[in-house]
Amino acid sequence: MVPISVVIITKNADDIIRGCLEKARELTDDIIIIYNGSDDDTLNIPVKDGCRVYKKTWDGYGANKNKGVELACYNWILSIDADEILDDALIAAIHKLNFKDTKAAYDVKFRSYFGKKAIRHGSWGRDHHIRLFNREFVKWSETLIHEKLVLPAFVQKKEIDGHIHHYSANDIYEFNSKCSYYAKLSAKKYLRDGKKATAIRLYLAPAFSFIKNYVAYLGFLDGREGWQIAKTIAKNTRRKYHFLSQMETYGEKPHPAKDNLVVEY
């Protein structure tokens, strides 16, 4: 075992969380689940497996991740979602790290799946995120969506071998549903930030998104799935600005995040 705590936020993840926990236990004896209600058996699995489970109100992705970080036994934090599974190469690389270097943060490569197919190209094929960090210096931004780690200038970003395998969506219907939900959250965030739904964002940005994902990033090499991903992402780019435009038109006021829903992405 290594001196890190694994922090997971989840809602409905009965179909995938077992694999997530199985690999996490190869690293640590401290796994924290921040749980936001569930329609399935998600809560019972971690309890049976000896994880620490905390049911918390939903205050946004970054805020709920920080709740888990605060409850951790160790200062080193590996932050993952319930639909993300560490591979053996990443586990081996983490075991070899120098944890005395507290001013490092580790950038992990992702391998995303559409159904059972691993996506090698497009924006999904380039995906990577800093997920391993020391909480003495690093924390999550508490935004409604697209939370980021706040890194002081002295923290050094380092790459690490291996992948986190992200089981993004079972099919196009699930992916489209998730995208629609995130579009609404993005629109609310844009409204709070004072961002405007301009004609360029409504009409040119979606086209640019599709060309970037499908052509420039070689998404077409992933076949039908590459087409569906690029098309849905482009559609979602327009959708979030469409929602923002509606909010602007009807004079909706920006409110604090109260959305009682978590979706793994």
C-alpha cells in the first residue's frame, strides 16, 4: 500500500463501481466515497467492501470532491469517478513514486470507451487530467461544472505511466442524455460568469468543434463511434449556448448550484 487516499464521487454507478474499487484497493487502505443519493445499489457496495461512505448534499462537482479530500486520511489524493478504473501500469507507476516530493502533481492519461470500444482518436483520444496531488497545496475549484485543480505556481506538473480507463457511455442515447444535462449546467455557469450567447458561439463554434474532433484530431479513424462522438459534441456546443440564449431572453437570474444530480463523465 502507498500513502494516498482515493476519493470518489458517485450517484448511480452500480454497473461499474465494483471494478473501480477493486483496482483502488491495490493502492490504498483509505477509499472515500462521497455519495449523492442513488436509484440503484451503489451505496451498499462500498459499505460491504470496507470503504468509508459519506452521503452529502450536492453543491457542485468541485465542492463535493473537496468534501472527500477533507475527509481523507492521507495528504496525497487520487481523485477518480465511479466509472473510472486504474490499469496495472498506472498502479505500478504510483507504487514507485517519491511521496516526499509534496510539491508535485501528476497528470494521468485517459483511455475512454464508447460502449465496449476504446476510442483512440478525436478529443477523447487525447484526454488527460491531473488527478494525483497533495492536498496541502492543491484543491478543486468549486464551480458548478468543469471543475479544475487550483495549482500554485510552485507545484510541478509531472506525467506518469499508465491510464485511467473511463467508461464514458454505454451507447449514443446515454451519451446524448449526459451531454444535454451538462449543456444545461454549462449554460448556468456561463450565465453566472457573464458569458454571452453570440452568433459565433451559436453557429460557428459547433462547426469548428466537429471539424476539430472528426478531421483535425482524426476522429474518423474510430469509425461509426468517432462520427457519433464528434457529432454529439458539436451538437452539445450549440445546445449549451442555446440554453444560455433562452436564459438571457427570459431574464433568468444566476443562482447558486442546487442541482441534486451527479453524472459520471
